Amino acid sequence: MGFVGTWPLAAPKHFSSARSIELRRCDRRCCRSNLRMTSASAASGPSPSPATPSTAPLLVRAARGEAVPRPPVWVMRQAGRHMAVYRELSKRHPSFRERSEVAELSTEISLQPYRAYRPDGVILFSDILTPLPGMGIPFDIPDRGPVIDPPIRGWADVERMHPIDPASATPFVRETLQALRRQVDADTAVLGFVGAPWTMLTYCIEGGGSKSYSTIKKMAFSDPQLLHALLGKMADNIAIYAAFQIESGADAVQLFDSWAGQLSPVDFDEFAAPYQRRVIEQVKRKHPKVPLILYISQGSPLLERMRDVGADVISVDWTVNMDAARARLGAQVAVQGNVDPACLLGSKPLIRERVLDTIRRAGSRGHIVNLGHGVLPETPEENVMEFFRTVQNFRYS
């Protein structure tokens, strides 16, 4: 998802209040797929939970490895530019800051795909950079993308990065999550998300987006002590922010380390994995039963390393078959993914074929259907609907 936006400590006073928005509702049909799981695939997946099946949302039950009638489904960037209703709203509210910082608007945008597709997870419409101002790191987002000015470059920046108080820094996040929890049905999970320390600092040190990541890598190789100090502070703040989202109504939280896939294995082990683990361990101490999902763009070469940081679910990209990912990850971790987003630009029969093949390869426990990355903006809405319907009409047998 890797949204990029800007979040000050409070919504600017000049922002207008959100308008009520007329949304299309889609007819939903109920039928079953005749796909049958192979015995080998059905045996794969995390070990079943010994506890009595819970009444938690379907996605949470699947993340815990409980038996479910079908895999849950949601998609990264399911709210956004591919939807006409979002594009219309954006014309009335052209500032991304307004759309993400005004809770009424953020809630409305989060609910747009829920009303259209009925996903099993409704994710907060926000951005991974949301908590930065609450740590003392201001930024802006002009048309060309996020800008952190001045960028983080030295020990003085370690000193000025302070602990976050999410309740005062990001009150709109709590309002949106609470509103979503009230408005979606009980079997639908409300999802929060945070950026992982390496990715967050990539933006902060590069001063925005990057293609080479050369500035942060130069710091890693020339002054690793400084980078470790920054990563430690960032990890502690991200853990506080993730716990805040859970306490505000999130049933699960996805941790995005979008740029960690650009690291070599040895550098991943030094600069990304320990701080992913630090976030997860702190959140789990407070909320041990809440599933945490880890996603890394281009992360397939790192699957075993991703597993070892302690997340409940590993989100898999499309560059590896799901059964191969299962074999590498082992039976104790759930998986999410991993259909190529570009498949949704193809025919409906192709979409159905790819979705059902992924379900078959994943097995009958511990699988959340998703794309291997976010929905492409040019994707037809009817194709996204076909993706969702294929999963919703499927039943394990």
C-alpha cells in the first residue's frame, strides 16, 4: 500500500468539512465454485488453533490458523484511484492532506471499497508517514511526492526525534478507526497499518522518495552507529503508533517495509530485521492476540528472514508460487497474497483462474487472499469485483 501523504499534528483549520457522498452499491450474487483442494494443498498452512473457534472476524480467524469456510480477501490500495467514486470525491477535495486528515473524509474513502466489493478487511485510508510530525519530523507533500526538509542526516536529528503521543499527534486516526469499527459488520476486520523503521527512515534520510536509496545506504556503510540510533528510536515510536491503532479499533495491523527488498540479505539482517522484530515484540507484549502482517515489496528472496521476525502473517509478492512460499515458510505462519496486480487488467476468466490457482496452492488454512502489491490505478472496477467475487463464492471442501 505504501500510501504517501502528510499529517500534521491536527487537521489544518482551513480544511472544509466533508460532504456526504452518494455511493454506488453493487448487487452481490451467491454461488459456489467447484474447485476442490488437493489433499497435499489442504494439509498445508499453519497448525490449527487448539482453542474453540472464535467469533472474531473471518480475516482474524484465518490469520490465527483457525478453520474457516473460505479464505478472507482484501487488497492493498483497495481505496483509491481505480474507483470512480474516489476520483469524484478527489475533485471536490483535491488535497490529499484533507482527504486523509479529516476523519469524516478518511472514513468515507475507507468505506468506498467496502460498499462496492464487501472485502473481509477494511483498511484505514491514511499513509505510512502519518506519525512523523508527532516525532518532531515535519514534512510536506507537493504534487511530486513527499518532501522531508531538512532531511535527517546527523546526531542532532537523533536528539530531536522524540517519543510520539498518537492521541494528540494523530487524533483523526483514532476517529476513523472507531467509525469504521462501528460501520462495518462484525465479520469484517478493520485493518490498521504502519511503516517499518527502515522504510520510514528511507524517506526521512533521502528527503523523500528515491530510486537508488544511496543516501541511507551511504549512512549504513559509513556511519552505522548513527543509523542504528535512528532506527531504534523509530522502532519504538512505530510500536507505540501500532498499539494506538489497535486500541482505537484495528483488528489487525499490517507492517509495510516497502523498501527493505532493496537490501542485500546481510544488510537486511543488520538494518531491517532487528527493528521489524523490535516493533512486533513491543506490540505483542501489549496485544498478544492481534495479528500482525508483514509486507515487503520484492520480498520473495527474504521470505525465511521475514518469517523469523515474528509476524503472524507473511504477505507474499507474485514472484514466487504460493505453494513454494508455503514450503519455505513452514506450517506455523499464515500467508497473504499473492496474485499479480496486472492480472486484474486481463479477462475475467484469467482473473478467476489465477485466484483459484493461488487458493489451491495456499491450502485450506491460514491464507488471506490479496494481491502481491496494490491495485493499479488503471484497473477496471468490474475486474476488481471479479477478483472479490471469485474468492467470496469459493468454499473449502
